[in-house]
Amino acid sequence: MGGLPIDNQIRPLRFEHGEMTQQQLAERVGVTRQTVNAIELGKYSPSLEVAFRIAAVFQVPLEQVFQYRQSG
């Protein structure tokens, strides 16, 4: 993904959930579409609260949405 050590599965999860758009996810989470886009592209790490909200929208554990990539 991007330069951050956090990978995510937001895009595949959106498509598994009725081809949900970034805008639809943003509205359900309470952020802007641009924020969802930046998180999805790995350019921005969400707050813990936003991360949990995203997982809740998809009804999956947080670890299924976000994975920490350890160096070394």
C-alpha cells in the first residue's frame, strides 16, 4: 500500500458489501470521502475510533480491516 506500516482491506470489503462507494462508507463512518480515500490508499492512518467505526460498518473484527506491517 502506501508509505505507512498499516495495510488495509477497505477496498475489497467495500466491494463485498454491495459495491459500497467511498462516499457511502464515509457517511456511515462520519468522515469525508477524501478521508476514506486517503486511508484506503495508505496515505493516512485513521484514529482508533474511526478504525473501529469502519470495522463496525463491515461487521468484521478490526484486524480483518487493518493489519500492522512490522519491519524486519
